[in-house]
Amino acid sequence: MDYLTAEKKQEIFEQYGKSNNDTGSAESQIALFSYRINHLTEHLKKHRKDYGTQRSLLKLVGKRRRLLDYLKDQDIERYRAIIKVLNLRK
């Protein structure tokens, strides 16, 4: 995973979390999953038969979906904000 350096993670947590140490909030995790999903999607465009990566991508999408559902149940405003910022559908 050389595409996701510690510095990049810190940057994502700083941008979407409450602080750069905020690794546990739903928003920061959703943002991190979205970054990884976008990277794996690009990889799969070049390597169509990489089924291990395809499986990983589907698992990540499921994790992000569950986190989004949780956030929607807990705080609809935070949910709407993260959807808007990350340009996610739904």
C-alpha cells in the first residue's frame, strides 16, 4: 500500500475529522474508505482480472455503506455534510 502513506492518512484525518488525531470518527473513516475505493477503482480499470482487488473493493464499499447508514441514523446533518463534501451519491 504505497499509495496510502502515513502523511496522506494524516491529511485525510485533518481535513475530514475533528483533528489530525481523530481517526475514529465516522466522517474521517468514510473519507479514508472513499480515498481507497477511488484508488482501487482506478487499479481495476487497468487490471480487469484482478479478482483479489475486486473483492477488496466490494468489502470496502460495504464498510463505507454501513458507516454511512450508521451516521444517517445518528446525525442526519453530519451525514448530509459528508455526502456533499465527498460527492457521494444518495
